[in-house]
Amino acid sequence: MMEFLIIVLNRVEYLERILSIMVEAGAEGATILESEGLGHFLAYEVPIFAGLRKLIGEKKSANKTIIALVKKGFLDEFQQILKSEGIDFSKGNIGVMAVLPVTQAVLPSHQR
């Protein structure tokens, strides 16, 4: 059984460490996307919301979104390793992480 892991990473300085930990926890691959939060987009790209800039602060370049198909139960071990490395998504503004069940997937034979 597979799950779909989604990480929206606000603290991009953690990207390399998180990817290394993913491999250590058994992830076989991932895709990294450039992304931007809704508040930042509105504040800097939609003139009517320009007042939000004071609340949001300096415009940063982007977030990173990591997506991967992982084996069921991956998140538990992954979170333990992250916490042991001082990366705790439940504290601070590191980002958000979620897993969704995958009912079907077409994968290369080496990933089954």
C-alpha cells in the first residue's frame, strides 16, 4: 500500500537535510517544486492586497513543495528521524506535511 507525501517547506534552508532524511527513512524518490504561499502572492501580486505587505514582511523568493509516493507508515519513521535532527514541523514556521492514501498507482517495476 502506498501513500502520497506532501511537504510544503517554508524554511528552505532545511531542504537538503529533509531530502537526506527522506532517503534514510526509505523514500525512493521525490519531486521538488517551487511554490508560493497565498498570503505572499496576494500581498505582492494583487494590488488590492498590497496592505498585507506590512503583516507579511519582506518578500521571500519561494517555498519548496516536496511530493513523493512512499510506503504506508513512512511518515511515522520519517517524523522520528526529523525530530532527532531538530526538525519539528509542529513547532515554528517550518512548513506543513501530510500524507494521503493512494488507491492505485502505476509505477516502474523497481518501485513496486
